[in-house]
Amino acid sequence: MWPVIWIVWSLLFAVFEGVALANRRDNDTLSENFRRLFHTRTSKAGRAVFAVGWIGFSGWFAIHILTETM
């Protein structure tokens, strides 16, 4: 059951993000919302928090997938 849920979730995300990219409205894509949430255009602290969070998550996820731990 879980594989089906993840596939449906991924497809829904792709559809919503595709619509957001196609309509070219402001603040409706995931990237635009992350930029707004972390104030990456106006705050060095926001950029740093996002970068540390993204690098930390990416590192953890790579280790998690490759070693099947955590």
C-alpha cells in the first residue's frame, strides 16, 4: 500500500508544480515559497539557514538510502 501512496503523492506534486510553472503566477511554485519562507533574496541569515538545512537533509538522506540506517 505504501508504494502506491508515495507514487500518488509524487504524481500529485508533479501535476501541481507543473500547473504552477505553466501559469507563471508569482509565489505558487515550491521554489518561490521556499525563497519567501527563508527570505533568501533579502537575508543572509535566511540563506544560511536554508543552505545548512538543505545540505544537512541531503547528507542525511544519502546516508539513509545508501546504508539503510537511521
